[in-house]
Amino acid sequence: MKVNPFVMPMVLIVALFGITLGAQATGNWTTSGRDAVDVANLTAADLKGWMTLQQVIDGMKISKQELYSIGGIPADTPTSKALKDMEGIVSVSDLRIKLTKPAASVQATPAPTQVVATPSTKGTPQSTAGTHPTPTPLPV
């Protein structure tokens, strides 16, 4: 009995595609990575480019105004816009960094106060805690 040389390769191709398509149809084969992220409870590390602004707002439980101010996003941007489509405004990695900072670190730090040397009773200037009345010379 002679077997046609095209039959066996066709059987293998049909079997491979059949297994792959069957696994995808039943949900046992995914390649997008979207199922690995819990969109309802997001952290800044979970942000992906395919997510919309509304998904970030809902998942991180922050207001629209807070997200837009932290990310520097224009107010007229719709919440249906994906993060990957906003690379000219804010990148996903920058948004992750900005959202991981605590709210206290967003505030401006106060300007340093100037230390004034006080004269001693012997006529030589005294300095406070490591400050010098003259510049420190450079090593030679």
C-alpha cells in the first residue's frame, strides 16, 4: 500500500492548528497577557500600554483629576484613550514612577535656611555645626 506524500504533512498541520484553535476557544491558550492583570485592583507596577485611562482610574481607585494632574495629561483627553496612544504626553514607565511616589513627596521641599556665624567674645568668628566662615580650601 502506497501513501500519498502530501497526506501526512496535511494531517500534522491540521492537528497543530486544531489543537491551538481549540485551546484558544476554550480559554486555555492566551498570548496577550491581559488575563494576568487584575484590572479591578491595580498597582502602579501593573500598568500596561493597552489599558485605557478609565481602567487606570477604576483600578487604582483615584479620581480623574488626580490622575490627569499626576500624569500631566490635558483635561480634554477622553478617558477611553489607551496609555500607549499617549506616548507623546506621558510614557507608561514615567506614569508608573509618578504613581508610586507617595503624596507627601509630591509637595515642594522647603528652601534651606541660611546659617549665620555668631561672633565670640574673643573677637574670632564662631560657626555652627560644620559651617565655616571662609570657604574650605581645595586639596593640592
